[in-house]
Amino acid sequence: MATLKEIAQAAGVSLTTVSNVVNGNYHRVSSDTVERIQSLIRQSGYVPNQAARSLAQRESRIIAVIVQAIENENIFRNPYTAEYVGALTVELYKNGYFPLIRYTDDYRDVEGDLRGWNVAGAIFSGAYSRHLKNIKSLTTMPTVFTDCYFRIPGINHVGVDDEAGGQMAAEYLAGMGHRRMAFVANSIEESEVDQHRLLGFRAELADRGITLPDQCVIPTPANIYNPQTLQELMRRDAPSAIFCTSDRVAAQLVQALHLLGYRVPEDVSVLGFDNLPLAELTHPPLSTLAQDINQKAKLVVDMLMRHIRQKDLPPERTLLGVWLVERSSVRRYEEG
């Protein structure tokens, strides 16, 4: 296996230039030189020693990715989490960093972990505001949050305009003739993402003279998947359309409705949120509010890299828009 010095000689560049390429400092090297050096590295089979590099440079190449989870839940069974963490991993690799994934519902443990791991920075996904005030390291370590709402000054955040997404859902369903609707959340009490989507949904319906009764706001999927509860909702309130705050919930709802003998969308329309790959695999394929998860991951990592390289940057906040993807799970409704 070749050494860095031998790769530098073969490329006709300095050892510093090769080191910059190995360490992901591409902005210091021309694109042609980067490509030439990377080709030589692949041919030589050179593998950098990450631990030795971190010690020599006194900097870590590890990014903690903290994901909200319950006890020992397999976080990758959640299709959104799998898609998002996968996209984060790709973007971190592009920048010469590596994810260390930590999932927890007890954020008291995170404080010590962030220090003990000697990470370069942290990305939090789905953390609830009530947990964040206990993590003092957040004010000193480069950190970016996604999919959460918080009231802590100086925190970087990349999110989705959830309230606008809820408004868009109401606008679409009402425009398709629906006036009796229900809303199914992931966790209405805990998730401020769900709360903001409900806020926008309800506000837009109210502007159109449509009321969303409290009994038609389903706080968790566990309620709606219970055959007795779902049957009661369908008989008592007879919603012609149901808006779910994730494609995962929407897909499971479609299955639960089918088991009870209801047809989607003939008997009831179902609208999801996220536009995950599974939305195309359900029967029927899900209409949904789409967010660009790959773009979100890129913005998160780019923001984190800026704050790692320049620690005194002011905090940043970015909101991404959503858009409607129409498939087959929503139909136009006409009374009678």
C-alpha cells in the first residue's frame, strides 16, 4: 500500500496538497488535481487511519446524529428516519465526516455522550423542546436541529414549513369537495411538528367555513389502527377525507380501512405527508405533501460545516417549502 508521500510524488504535487484531499479540504485544491489524487489513492489501495488523523490534527471527523426514539426501538423501521439518516450520511461522507448514530428518549444521557465521544458537531432530529434545555453543550458545540421547535436562543435549525403544509392539505382537500375531515397525528401531545401541521390545517378549514371537530383529531396512530376506534370514527363522523401527518401513518391507515371493508378513495380519501418511496407502493398509491429530504440533509450538513469551520458565526434558521404530489388515494367528493 502506497504512502501519502508516494502518492504526492506520483501526482506531482506537494504532500500538503494530498493531505488536503484526504481530509476533504477540497476548496484548497483544483478540481482536476482532486480527481487525479483520488484516482491514485484508489489505485494504490491507500486507507487513511482516521483515529491517527484525528489525534494528529487534534480534531474529530465524527458527527453525532441524535435521533428521537423510544427505549430500544429500531429507528430504521421508520421509513422517514431511514431516508433522512441515509441522506445525512451521504452528505457527511462528501465532507470527509462520519456519523455516529445515537437514538434516545432520555436526553439526560446525551450531555455526557457528546463530550465523551469528542465529536466535531451534532445533528438532532425530532428532539422535543422540553428536552433541549437540559443539554448545556448545545451552546458551545456546533449543532444543527431538524424537525423540532424550540425556544433556546442561538440554536441552528433546518426545518419544513409545517403550518403551510397543513394549510396546503386543507386547501387541496376542500378544493376536492371534502367538508367532513379527520386528522391523524404521529404524537399530537409530544410532536410540535404535528401541532403546527394541525394548526395550519384547522386555520385554512376555518377560513373556508369548515369545522374540524375535536373528536376527529386523532392524537396517535395507535388510536386509529384499533378496529373498534376506526369503525366508530367512520360511523359516527363519516369523514370523506383523512389527512395524516406522515406517509407511514397514511399507509397503515389505508391498510386498516381495507381490513374494515372501506375502499380508498371510493369511500374515504387519504392524504399523507413526506412523499417517501413507500407512497408509491401502497394500494392505491398515496397522494401526499412532499418535502425534499435530500435537500434538507444537504442544508443541515452545509450549515454544520460552516459552524465547525467558523465557531463565531451567528445562528441560522432555514425553512423548506412543501408541494402537493397527486396520486390515487384522494378523489373528488360530491354529496349524494
